[in-house]
Amino acid sequence: MVGIPKVTLYTRKGCCLCEDAKRVLESARKRARFDLDEVDIDGDAGLARLYNDEVPVIAINGSKAFKYRVTEQELLKKLAARG
């Protein structure tokens, strides 16, 4: 049995692209089942160093799947491939 995919959105306050990505993720949840975790990178020095110039970053089951922009279609495709 395959578990529910875990999607992590690495973000920061005041990031327009992050807000766009969050809207896409929320919309995709109507069509696919996945756990969603939102992480503000500025609360963790290691994450801030890692993703500072790349937010938003979206990881699926711990692997980076998108940075900067995501479309619902591409997200659903990647979720299906990993499920």
C-alpha cells in the first residue's frame, strides 16, 4: 500500500510567488490527496541558506520537485508518478 504523499512548501513572508504556489497547492488538493506542510525558511538558518534565492520551493516526499513556479497540472502529474 502506498502512503499519502507529503508535499512541503518552503516559503517566506512577503513572497508573491509563494502566495501563488500556495493557491496552486490548495486548488490541487481538490483533485489529489496529499498532506501539505508549509515551512517559513526564515525560521531556520539552514533552510534560509539552502533555499534563500529559490523560494518558493515545493518538495514531494522530501525531494525538491519545483522552485519559483508550479502549475496544478505539473504538480498533479508528479504526484501521480510518485504514487
